[in-house]
Amino acid sequence: MTIQNIFHLEGKVALVTGASSGLGRHFSKTLSSAGAEVILASRNTKKLQSLKDELKHKSHVINLNVNLNESVMQLMNEIERKKLKVDILVNNAGISDPKKFKELTEESWLNIIETNLNGAYRVAKVIADLMLKQGDGGSIINIASILGIRVGLNLTSYAAAKAALIQLTKSMALELA
């Protein structure tokens, strides 16, 4: 028995936020290799299009800025327009701005919290509603970090946002599972 047989995702649709680079790109490739149809979502649609060309299974490119409610609603409109049934959400979009605490500006702090915590909440909320409406459930995977549990130098806002994301995920699990 191969790993592909154990983790096959044929017939499943996965939405990956922050899919244009880093972990999001890797998650997208892995899900596609396992047979999933992947919705690639990010602000950088040029990189998404390049990734789409590399994937083994059907995929869709959708522009998404998790910081903007309007953008999240446009994502939902595209999903509904294409009649996609989302089975898996990989809530991966995130940023960092490494700075010492005393050098951290309020603008930077708020931007990190907005993207890494509020953006994840925003997307998870609408996708959870969609999954419940679909009636088949699904999986929501919020990508946090070890820095949400253990701190590192010069990453105050990032660590705080990821710690909050871990607690959000636990609360969601209690309510939705």
C-alpha cells in the first residue's frame, strides 16, 4: 500500500489561502498530488497561475486579500459561480515583520494581527458556513506556528497572532466538530 492510496483525495476540493509561495505553495502541490481539485487563493495571481500550470489535477486561481471583507466575499461568489463544493480549507495566508518589541510600530502590529488572525477568522467563518450548508462537513486547517506556543526574538506580533490563532482553532473545533 502506498502513501497515495492512504491519503487519496479524489473528488475532494481544497481551498488554500496564501497559495502563491512558501508553505501554501507546498500544501497546494501536495493536495493536488493526492488527487484534490485545488482552489489557489492569494493576492499574487501571477504566481498562482504559474503554480496552476504545475499541478497534476484541476485547479482554480482566485485573487484573495484576507484583510478585506469584500475580497473574501468575492472569493465566495467565485466558489458559488463555479459550483465548487469545498471539502478542505487550508487557512495559510500570513505575514511577518521581524522587529524588536521597542521598534515595533502600531501599524506593523495591527497589520500582522489583521492578516494572521483576523484574516484566518474571516475566511474560516464563511467557509464553515458553506461547509455546513453543503451538509457534508469538511476540514478546516488553520496554519499556526510553534511561535504561538514558544516565543522567539523579534517576533512579538507574529507570536501573539499565532497564539491567538491556536485558541481560535480550538474554539472552532469545540463548536463545529
